[in-house]
Amino acid sequence: MKRAVFPGSFDPVTNGHIDIIERALLLFDEIIIAIGVNAEKKYMFSLEDRKRHLEETFANEPKIKISTYTGLTVDLCKKEKVNFILRGLRNSTDFTYEQSIAQTNASLAKIESIFLVSTPNVSNISSSIVRDIIRNGGDYRKMVPRSVLI
Ligand code: ADP
């Protein structure tokens, strides 16, 4: 059984994340969406809300599990006995950032990172842009799943 961890902050989950997850369902039998908890990071949405958004979005998808974690992603992978980390790439900035993380993770543990390039119509979306639009009272409805709006 092929399983992957999709780690991220999901603050909040966007249609860009969903694009990657739905396409990765063709590659993996199970995807664990792992919400990272970093004590040094300030989030807009609480951990409970971020988890609820994902649980509601994927309520009808038995191949997806939602979990939260602290510490290194490779340690979560070892604990869950998962050999693949899934990440999305929007542009060359993502690539440069992800390359060094993937190389580090591969050296820390025998874990392969698998990258999917985002679909063009969502490659402009990021959680930080959505947060900025929320802060400034703009319309972000087309960028996130319904669960983030309710
Ligand atoms: P992190 O803080 O770990 O970067 P994010 O929630 O911002 O967490 O992102 C998690 C993953 O989702 C990353 O691999 C990121 O590149 C990917 N991602 C985010 N937005 C998009 C998008 N619009 N298209 C494709 N991948 C995306």
C-alpha cells in the first residue's frame, strides 16, 4: 500500500492544496494530511479550525486522514511508517525552497519527496495571500473550499 504524508500549515487550506491532494489520490492509496504545529509561528486560524476545514472538505474521501504534529516531518513519517512526502510546486521560488528541504529530509531518513506542479488556475493562490485578503476585507471565496467560509 502506497502512503504519503502531505505536511503544511493549512492556514487556511486553499483550492491550491486541494488541487494537489486530489491529483495525488491517483498515486497513493492513503494520504495523511499533517497540520504542522510550530510554537514559534503565529497562525490566523486556530489548530481546531484548520483541522475542521480539512475534515469537512474531505469527509467523503476514505483515502484521506487528517492529523496534527509537532517536530520534524521525517519523524512523523517514521512514526506513521510512510516513505513519501507530498508537496506542491507553484513556481521557481517554491522549487528552490523545497529542494533543500527535500534533500535534507532524504539525508535524515530514507524518505522520498514527491512534487506535483500546481494546475495553472490555482498557482497564484497561497494561504498567505488569502490571509491578506481576509485582513483587508476582500473577496476570497473563489480561493478556498466551502468549509473555510462557514
Ligand atoms: P508550509 O508552511 O509547510 O509551506 P503550506 O500550507 O503553505 O505549508 O503549504 C503546504 C504545501 O502546499 C506546500 O508544498 C506548498 O507548496 C503547497 N501549496 C500551497 N499552495 C499551493 C498552490 N496554490 N498550488 C500548489 N501547491 C500549493
